[in-house]
Amino acid sequence: MAAKKTKARGQKLASKHAGHEKHMCQLASKRLMQQAATLAYGAKYICFICGRSAAKASNLCEPTQMRTPYYAE
């Protein structure tokens, strides 16, 4: 049986939206890795679309707050 396809919550991966030039996916696509690494330091959010992480939700297209793993509690 084929796996069921799911849609990401809001934005499509290829769509441009306000502030996209400062998002992790855009920085990585332009190979601005030092800037991306700075924004990822102390990450608390993960992108629902691409899986990249950042310390601030504003640096991701579809941010989801990371939860503490059960083994770290």
C-alpha cells in the first residue's frame, strides 16, 4: 500500500513570502552558512517544511517549537 501524502500546514516549499530572504532555507540555498550557523545556535524551533532549526521562529517558514525529548527530562 502506498504511503499517504501529507501537506505542510501553510506555505508551500517553493512559495516566496514576507521575510523569506532571512529564513534558514534561503540562507542555505545561497550558501551563507556562517550566517545560517549563527541563527541556528541554541535552536528552539524546527521548520515543519524543510527540517532546518533556528533559535528564533522568525528565521523559519513554518516554525514548530521543539519539545524536550523524554530521555532528557
